[in-house]
Amino acid sequence: MARQSSWSSRTLAHFRQGGKLEPFRLLRQDARNLRRRWVSDWTVFNQLVVASAVYVFFTNILPGITFASDLYVLTGRSWGTVEVVFSTGLCGVIFAVFSAQPLTILGVTGPFSVLAENLYELCSDGFKVPFLPVMAWSLIHSAWMHYLLAIFNAHDWTMQYVTDFSADIFSLLNSIIYFHKAAMELKRTHEQMPLDSFLYAMIGAVGTCLVAILLSTATKWKPLFGRVIRMGLSEYAAAISIILFIGIPYIGDLADLDHGRLAVQTSFRPTNPEREVFFVRFWELPVEWVFISIIPGAIITILFYFDHEISSIICTVDRYGVKKPGGYAWDIALLGTTTALCGILGIPPANGLLPQAPLHSESLRHWVVDEDQVVPAPEEEEEEEESGAHTNLVPRVYEQRYSHFLQAAMIMVFVNPPFQRVLGLTPTSVLAGLFMFMGYQSLSVNPMLTRFFHLFTPPSELPELPAGVRWGGVHAYTVTQILVTVGIFAVTLTVAAPGFPLLIIILVPVRLCVMNRVWGREALRFVDGWACREGKPEDGEMVGGDEGFVAGGRDVEDGGERSKSQ
Amino acid sequence: MARQSSWSSRTLAHFRQGGKLEPFRLLRQDARNLRRRWVSDWTVFNQLVVASAVYVFFTNILPGITFASDLYVLTGRSWGTVEVVFSTGLCGVIFAVFSAQPLTILGVTGPFSVLAENLYELCSDGFKVPFLPVMAWSLIHSAWMHYLLAIFNAHDWTMQYVTDFSADIFSLLNSIIYFHKAAMELKRTHEQMPLDSFLYAMIGAVGTCLVAILLSTATKWKPLFGRVIRMGLSEYAAAISIILFIGIPYIGDLADLDHGRLAVQTSFRPTNPEREVFFVRFWELPVEWVFISIIPGAIITILFYFDHEISSIICTVDRYGVKKPGGYAWDIALLGTTTALCGILGIPPANGLLPQAPLHSESLRHWVVDEDQVVPAPEEEEEEEESGAHTNLVPRVYEQRYSHFLQAAMIMVFVNPPFQRVLGLTPTSVLAGLFMFMGYQSLSVNPMLTRFFHLFTPPSELPELPAGVRWGGVHAYTVTQILVTVGIFAVTLTVAAPGFPLLIIILVPVRLCVMNRVWGREALRFVDGWACREGKPEDGEMVGGDEGFVAGGRDVEDGGERSKSQ
């Protein structure tokens, strides 16, 4: 009995001031931080910001349209291009203005599409209820669940223990998913088109990717062109390559070929001809279904919560040198609001998008000396700089709202029929090429890549390790990460696909409890970057109970202006 | 009269000892040098030498076979693959053992093919005389003309004034010719094959080239693989890529496609069914035709002389740090001998091959400190090293006879029927890819490339120039070189094609007489590398007459063991 009462008093203590579950603690903090940063977010505007907006625009809208064509088929024409583009633009504009972390790009994600398609099948074939009102209620329920997560500081007791171990895996997973998407797109062309169309699709896809990669190295082309042109080519690499390969199929004999192109609609009205306006009369749903919708609402909440948090975490990893405070709780609350809004409008909701969010940060990255003075990006061997050859250069990201806002506004423009027709000129091969480029970009900055290479380096050429760390352990860690990634990827190919963020989450306690027993502390500090610098707190060791949580979360370490979780 | 006698005595003086035309002067010198170096040429053998042999083997035999298929059609089946491969192997083996400069790779060249085709047309359609005996006599005449050129030190009064100005142009010309060949090969596929075959040919060609380029950067892949594997991949880049893309067309649907492949013969006997053995009964030719053959003999002599000398010059430019003495006169005499031999065997004669000869040197290049100690090639930013960042590293070439001998021996092996069948598996698209790669390799080391880039560099970012040199002048020089190259390339597209080495030769007096009046001495010293280092003699200024030839030729400058022209 005594033990029981002690347990409940300890539980209640969490809700008191300063407790883990103290309502609104994080939200208040986030609101304060947001107020502090908001005005300054509109004072940074330059060429790189515009280039970033253009890049994110393409990497956001084009893949979105492919999900749209799947959705179109698998939701009985309830949703199509218009809905996806509209949602991406609307949620993007809202987040650009009101979010706490404007680096996190939003879009309609693949996992959500799969979830929606399953729900549609249940509604139409199983229970014979209208899909859109059920979806609307699911999203409305999801909204208040988001609010609860925000109010009770969910970020503190879940995501702040996400270390590089999980973030690297998630990042690699996204690379693999994008390479796989590219392969699937080309496989579809192979199956449905004559051989010559397929062979051209290969040229178009590989060409789009390689030209983008080539142009992205333009900063190293010295002495060709001036610095401004080199940087421009590099910053607009993907956009230039996409536009080039949209044009090429119109040349010569290629014009007579059969090219698969993006399927788009050509009017701004709901895809389903039975709908007149973007509004769902959700209150007309039978009341029992209003309650049943809590179940899909909960699944969507879990999916969105983890997806959005992980997107925000990966786009603010150390490599980007983010200085301004984000606001996880605030953004989850805002996400709940846009989710409900999308439900009522009868469009698919958008949330944090991978790998677009970190690619957004990547495209805004530059180098500064002494925090203030902007210097040109190192033109040669950028990676070397990063590893500390010039310790006076530190990476920074232009933390502002323009790039997010501009890409969202451009996407909004593309719901207009004439612009949709332009999008419809894009061959699916260009899309496959863009997928490859995104996979490549995401992979090329993943710290696992170097450690993967180290697996194939003869011992004599391996760099020296800190005391207490052995290459055997580092290799085992790398192999573990790769196997886990492959395992999760295998899951994404099954019907359990929408559950994969949960797998990522399971990695966190595994990392904190199990892996500490296999690898020594020095080894983990070396490979799991977030705790590897001097002066940082030790790993959070989840041994006894709640009290065992040593302050070691992501927010705490970064110091400076970032919110402290206490 | 006095003037006349003075002129003839001055002319005679040239033939006396120490005179420009003193018979056998250069030959004696070359023989001495050859004796000094010959044994040491067989003491250098390592992995890079083998890799170089494999690389040169592919870049020699595959393009040779394409000339063979043209020859086959245009010489009424007098010559085909067997003859070209046989000649390349035989002349290669002879030069590997007996030449003074074993870096100069030999093969059957395009210009000679054009010349032979014209001669065949005259013989068979015009004068109704047998082609092979006329060709045999032409080559026999050519032999003694070669001997005369060698005996009277022709190198001294022609080629030693070839500066980087001409060598760069010739090198660029070869890049353009190879890119053009690749384009023509693909154009032929486009015209003769269905669209799907053409689209695959594009993939095969670009793929072969890009994979070869990618692998050739393997030395910079650190930390992936050990240094040995990285170097191996880099050294065998072209070979690996060629073998890969020979295999790919057998995969999946591609196996059903129509692939253009190299046309080869499958027995070791003369291509023409009327010939039994590789021997021409040249003495049976009517005697008037024996004398008429002097005319084609002279044309062939001019072509071979300039082609071979320029090949030898370009494969021993400063960049390669060649230390051992060559022997231009000796090699011309040897070339005369192999030329006559080929004539009697009834096979096309081989001579110095561009760009294979300099690519041979390139593939043997490594870096040494203090002349002796071998160091690993700089793995990152090799070009930087070259420009003097580490002044203690100097480039060297493994000067030996194994790589030349091995590639020639391998080519000899490929006259055997089963090996010929293997060659016949090569798609023409792979050949086009190899042409592109050779063009790229040749272009990437051409000093004109950087100066071409400088044309597009804004003035503020241009590097500093030595005193007295202005960018205006440098740019004008670069543009002049490019225009001249384009002009000569245009000539190679006309019937005057075989005469193009003459155009290169005309550049020498133009460079020495005309250009000195347009550009200042400092500017020329800066852009025309051969006279740009301290301690080197000034440009040879051909102003008054023979006496005006200041010792400023290529051989003189290199000092050390190399032959002096006095």
C-alpha cells in the first residue's frame, strides 16, 4: 500500500511545476523563444535563400505529385494532384509564418498515403461509409491528440533521447527509400512502355541525376566562371537539370517516343467530380463513426508526431550549426491545427518531410568565422574544412522564413490550371532522376558513409582512434546500424509500412539501455556524435527509473539560445 | 658570282663536321644514347607498368579495328582486321626492343588509312594496276626517304622548333578528333539501327566513358579500400569499364536488341581470299610503276615523319619529367625499316600514334622526391601538386620497354582466331565511349584548358601574371590557338585530311617569326611553356637566315643526358 501511494505521489509530482508533465511547460517556453526569434527571421534575405526555395520547391512538389497519382487510384479519386499540391502549399505557408522551426519543410508523405489508402479500402469496401467525412473526423481527433502531446511536453519524454544513432539510420533509410522509388519508377516504365521508351527513361533519369551532381560541384570549378556564377550553378543544380531534362524529350526522334509524364489535373476544383468545393460536411457523419474515427486518428497522430519530430531533429543536427531555438511542442500543436484544417477542407494533411527538411538546411548552409563574419564557402575539399582543417570556420544555416514561405507560395501558385499543365510536362524519368539525386545528397552527408567505407579500409590505413576505442567495436556498430536500416526498409515494403516511425522510436531505448552494455562509453561517444565533443554531458543512462534520466538530451547540449528542458 | 660562290660554300659548310647536315651526326649520337639506356630499360618493372600496358592495349587495338573496318570496305578487301592487328603488334614489338624512345606507341593511323584508300581507288579504278605491289613499292621508297631524313639530321632543322604552341594545338586537335569519332560512331548507329538500339548505344558509350572517368578518380576515394586497390582501380579504369560494358548488352531485354559490334575476321590469313600468305611479290610490278610509286612514297614519308616526331615530342613534354635521352633520327630510320617490312608483308604500316603515345606516358606518370625516392602519387588535388604546392615532388615517367612490349605482344596474340572472336564481342558503343574517354583524358591534361577557362573568369578572380604580361595578350593567344585548331580540324574533314600534319608544321615558323611581333617576349614565355623556366635559353628567333637559329630547340633545353644538337 505504501509503495502504491508512493507511486501515485511520484506520478503526481510529474505534473507539478518543474515536473516532466507540467502542462504547457514546453509550450510556454517555445512561445517565448518564438517571440524572440520571429522578427529576426524576416531580416535575413539573400541569393542563397532564393536558391534554397527553388530547390525545395522542386524536391517537394514533384515527388508529391507521384504520391498524388497513387492516391488518385487508391482512394477512388477522392484525392488527386490538386489536393496534394493545395495541402502542401497551404500547410507550408502556415508553417512558414507560424512555426517555431521554419527549417522543417512540410509535405504529404508516403506513409500517410499508404495509411489513407488502407482507410479508404475499409470505408468503401468494408463498412460502406463515406471516406472523406471519416478522414475529416480522424484528422479532427488527431488534432486534439496533438494538442495533448504538446501540452504535456511529449518531446521531453520521447524525442530528446534520439541520438545520432537513430538519426543516421533514419537518414540512410530515406536515401534507400528514394533510390528504391527511382528504381520502381523505372521498373514501371519498363513494364508498361516499349523498350525504346524505357531506354530513354534510363537516360533521362541518370542524366537528370548526374547533371545535377555535376552542377552541384560548380563551386569547385575554379578558374571557370566567376564565383557568383559558380555558386549560382551549384545552388540551382537540381532545378537546372530538371528543366534541361524536361526539354530534351522534345528534341529530334525523341519527340516521337512514348514518354511517361506526371499525371496532373487541369482545373482548380476537387478531383472527385461529385465534390463542388474544398469543404467536407463532416457533421453529417453518423455519430458512431465520429467515435470510431478516434482509432485512425490515433494512428495518424503517432505517425505525424514522430515523422515531424524526426524531420525537425535531422534538419537541425550539429552539422548545420543551427543557433536559434526551435520549438517542438509549439510545432506539434500547430501541426494538429493544420491537420484538422486539411480534414475539414477534404485534402490530405501535410507534415514534416524527409529528406526534404534536412536538404533544406543543407541548401542554406554556409561558413562563418567568429559567429558573425560571412565568408565564402570553402571552394575545394569542403569536407576537409568540416573535419577541422580550418578551425576558425564554422558551419551555419540561414535561419529565416523566406525560403520556406517562398517554396510554399510557389507550390500554391501551381494549383492554378495553366501551371498544373506545365507540371504535366515533366517526364516520370526526370522524377526518377530527382529521387536518385535526393538519395545521393542525403547519403553523401550521412556520417555512416565514411564509417561504411572504413569497413573496407585495410587496418594500416585507418585513422587513429581515441583512447579506449577499437576499430572492431566501431565496425560492429556500423554493421549494426546498416542491418537495422535494412530491416526497417524491409518493413516499409510490407503492409506494416506506416508503422515504421515506431521502429525508429524503439531504437532509442535500445540505444540507451542495450547498446551501453555491448559497446564501451568511449566507443559510443566516438561513433554517436551527439555526445562526442568535450564539455558535453554524458549519455543519458536510463538505468533505474525516471530519475535515471541524466540531462543529456539534444536541446540541452546545444546551449546558447536554445531552449533548456528544465 | 662572288655571292653565288659564297652561297655554295656556306651550303657545303652545313655538310662538314659539326654542320647542320653533317651525315649521321644525330644517328651516331642516338646510337650512343641508346646503348647507354637500353639495359636500364629492362630493369624497371612494376604494377604501374602492367596497368599501363593493359590500358595502351585497349586504346590501341580497339580504335585500330575501326580503321580496319573502313579499310576493309575502301581497299576492296585488301586489308582488314587481321592486317591492322598484325601490323600494330609486329611494329610494336620491333619498336619496343629497338627504338630509342620506347614511350612512343605505334599503330595504324587514321590519316594513313585515308591515304591508302585514295591510293587504292587510283590503282583499281584509274590505272588498273594491283594495289598491294604498288603499296609495297611506295613503302619501300618511303624507307630510303626515312633513312635520308635520319642521316641528314632532319629533326634538327624541322621539329626541334616545335614549341608548346604547336604541341598544345596538336593535342587539342586529337581530343576534338576523338570526340568527333565518337559522335560519328553514334550517328552511324542512329542512321542504321532502330531507335532502341541507338538509345542503348548512347547509354553504352556514355556509360563506358563515365565509369572509366569515375574509376580513374579512385586514388581520391580515401578512406574507401586500401591504397593498392584504389590505385589498381584507377590504373585499370578504362579496361574495367570496357569489359563491364562488353558484358552489359547480354543482360535481360538488352540481349534481344540489335547491337552494332566490331567487325573482325576469324582466321589468321590475309583478308583477301585471293592471297595465301602475308607476302607481296613486289618484284612482279611493271617497272614504270616501281618508279611512279615514288610519289605516294614521298607523301607517306612526310606523313609518317611528322606524325611520328610529333607523337614522340608530345609524349615527352615537360609535364612527364622524362629523363632518358630519346633518339629522333634513330627512330625515323627504324620507322623506315618497319614501313618497308610492312609493305613487303602486304600489311598497312604503323607509326607514332596520337593520343595513345602521350596517354602511355600519362599512365606511367608518378611522383618522386629528390630524383630517387618514389612516393605515392598525391591522392588529393593532384593538379595542385603539379602547380608547385609541394615543390619537393617532381613528376617522372617509368621509362622502360616492358609496357610497350607487353601491349604489342598482347596485340600479336589477338591475331589468333579465338581471340579475334573475343574482340568481335565489343559493341561499337563501347568504342565510342572509349573515344570519348581518350578525348577527355587528352583534353584534361592540355594546358590550353585552364587558359580557356580563364577566358570566362572575371578579371578580379584571375591569378597574377608575371611582369610585362597582360591578360589581354594571354586571352588573344588562347583564342588564336583555338581558332587555329578549329581551322585544322575543318581541314581534316575534307579530302585534304592526310595533309594536316603539314599544317601543324607551318605553325612552327609562324610561331617563331610572326607571333614574336604580335606578343611580347614575356607573354610568350608565360604561355608557351617550353621557354618559361629560369635558366632556359631564349626563343629561337628566325630572323636573318640559317645563322639566326639560336640554339633554343627542345633537345637542347632539357639538358642532362639528352642529345645536344651541335
